[in-house]
Amino acid sequence: MSDLPMFQSLSTYIGFRYARTRKGNPFVAFINVFSVAGIALGLAALITISSVMNGFEGQLKDRILGLMPHFVLEQPVDKPLSPEITGLSGIQAYAPYIETEALIQSASALKGVQLQGVSPETIGSASAVGQHLIAGEMPLEGGRYEILIGRALASALSIKVGDRVRLMSAEASVFTPLGRFPSQRQFTVVGIFDLGSQMDDKVVLSHIQDIARLLRTQVERRAHWRLFLDDAFDWQPVAEVLDKREVKYQSWRERQGPLFDAVKMEKNMMGLMLGLIIAVAAFNIVSAMVMVVTEKSGDIAILRTMGMAPGQVMRIFLFTGLYNGAKGVLFGLIGGVLIASQLTTIMGLMGVNLFPGAGPIPVQMQPANILVMVMGCLLLSFLATLYPAFKALKVMPAQALRYE
């Protein structure tokens, strides 16, 4: 038992020699290099692709869910929210909210829009509109009939900050001797935002009191509570509390859930395909290690006759295979992080512009995800060494040394 540490260090030493040697069968050396390169390239590609997909998903979340209500409770604002709802850790803010369909008319065009009546003090701090305002001012004052519109909508209507437009709502239409007329008022454009999403062409923001006047009603009778979440993806705990209290609501999942589900599925499928590439490269270790075991059968027999335990022989080849796998993981980790962090520069040097005018390629590296990828590659490398290591145990010293 006192010699066990020595044999353990000897197993590591011999395994390291087998992994580093370039003598013997050149085909075995080629397979080793190929497996290391395959793991490195596969892991680098997986880190790069997943970081880009995370970046695109983050941009979608900011540009679409930054303007869309995370939750709209079907509860009038004259009834205050319970402390159980307002005290949830995931809720950033809450405010009265009115939403309706309307028509916006300029001197040159007419277009259907989604009209949102908001509280300026809340929408400025809790939504993404204030961060993406490109012209005009954010504050909306009640009674002055001011609106914020997206750049795409402003371009379609040929309007700019300071222009006046007409908003018409059929929800509050009135009957006259000439027929049914929608409620309408003139509003002034005080700001233009650019989220870079489909919402820029659809959403118009105004003060909640002005929208209530357009609809010929009172805020207390028409408005509902709107909830802003710290992270829109962390919506399930809030939904569970609302379901428990039997509060009717509409979440962002009902409108944009299929889009983000498609993005998530695409990200998972890309990860699966690149993971299979890594698996193929990792299991090349099996071929290389089986050849090493066959080539070193004489050495194994000598070690066994000198008293080395079967478990220590097995550790020699486990270390040899893991060394090659860890080397590929290290190169892949370094290469993946470097490529992902400099992807926009690399694409520019190659003369490739994936999204003209869209700015740099969004990249979001998540350390937890990268750690999972690294551990997965190491696990595949370990599994790939098990069969060759067990094969080394079956080497019979007498047969291996018969022709030596």
C-alpha cells in the first residue's frame, strides 16, 4: 500500500509519455492530431454560434419586449393591486395602461396602428423607448395631445418632430345624421424612437389621459394595470401568482411567444449539430487509443509482469486519452472566445457584411453556458477513453511477450 502513490505517479508519467510521443505508428499520431483539432474546432464553433444566437435573442428581447407590455391585468385601475403582486421580486414597475386600435393620418398617408396610452414617468424608466429615442423629447404631457412614434412609421407617413397628425378610433365612434363617425383628434409628434423591430411601424405612444379623451371615457373606467418585469423571460413566477389569485391577464407570450420559441429551437438545433461534430471528433480518440493499446501491448505485458495493478494500467490510457481531449478543449475554448469577441472585426477583414446598416454583430457570451460546453467536451473525451482502457486490461502478458 505504501507504493500506491508511486504507482499512481508512474501511471501518469507513462500516460503522458504515450500522449506526447511522435514515434511509432505515424497513422496513430495523425489520428491523435485529427481528434484534437476536431474537438478544438467544434468547441470554438459552438462557443461562437451560441454567443451570436444569444446576442440576437437579447436584441429581440430588448427591441420587441422593451415596448410590448409584459403583463396586462384585466383589472380596472380603480381597484389597487394586492401587495402579493406588487411585492414580487421580478416586477420592476406597474402603471395604468390603455391599448386600442386606431388610424393615424398625415398629409400624405393613412395607416393602422396600435395606440398605447401610458404614464410618462413609468414608460421612460421601465421601457426601452427612452434608450432608443433618436429625435425629439421623451416627456408626454397630459392635455397637450402629444405622441411618440417609430422611425419606420414616421418614414411611411412622411412626418417629423413637430408635425401634426390625426388619430381616429372606431371604438368611440358616434352616430350623426350623416352616419357613423370615428372619434378623432389632432396630435403633435414630439419624439421619434428606433428600436429596429417590427414595433417601429405599428406602435404609437401617448399620455394615458389624452387617449382616454380620444376614446370618450375616463382613465379609471378604461385602463388596466400594466406590469414591467426585470427580465421578460422570467415571467412564469408572476403568472403562477396571478393564476393563484384568479386574476385574468394577458402576457407577452400570447403575442410573441411563437417567435421566441422559434429562436430558442433554432439555437438548440445549432447546438445539437455542433455537439454531434464534437462527439465525432471526441470518438476519434477511441480509434487512436485502440491503436495505441495494440501497439503498446508489449509494454503493458512488461508492466503487468513487474507487478503493476490492472487499475494502474487502465489509468495510463485514461490519462492519455483525457490529455488529448483536454488539449483540444483548451485550444477550442481560447479560439472560441477570441473569435466571438472579435467577430465583427473578423467579418470586416473578410469583406463580409451580414447585416448592412445594422451595426456590429450582436455577441453575448454567457460564462455558465461556456462552462457547460467545456464540461460536456471533457465528458465526451472521458467516455471515449473507457473502451481502450478496458481493452488494455485484457492484454495477456504471456501472449503479448510470446514473440518478443
